[in-house]
Amino acid sequence: MHIDASTPTPAQLAEAIAQQALAARHAVQAEAKAESARQVASLSAWASKGQQAEHIRGLVAITMAHLSEHATPSTRENAAQWQTWALGLADGIEVPAK
């Protein structure tokens, strides 16, 4: 495994921040949420409800861990909205509908 510990140039940092902002904005859109829900539904063919929920929680943890410390407040807000939605989805899988 190779970890690049070099300091990014200002241009590289700006590009990375812009890419994160775009991804975070996209993730909170209805289309992206619907696609995520479809992907989770496809897990039901082989995974238990607990496994599905843990898979979602793992993806949330990985995604949030990779959020740049240089992310803008707007990007952080979009990421937090997505995180809340995704964890709610995971919680909803494990809890029977009333």
C-alpha cells in the first residue's frame, strides 16, 4: 500500500475541494437518494436486515472519514445532510414499520 504524504499544491487542494463540494451537493439530491435506496434494496437478495444496515453505516463512516479538513462549510453541511439521511435509512431497515 502506498500513502502519498506529500503536501498538495494550492491548485490540487482547490480541485479536491471543488470535487468534494460537487459530490456532496449531488448526494443530497432526490435522484442520488433514490439510486442509493435501489442499491440497498438489491442487497436484500443476499443480506439480512442487520447486514444491510451495517453496510450502510460502514459506507457512511468511510465517506465521512474522507471528507477533507479543508471542505467548505457548505460541503460539510451537505455531507451532514446525507449522513443523517443514510443513517436514518439504516435505522429504518432494522426497525419494523409500524
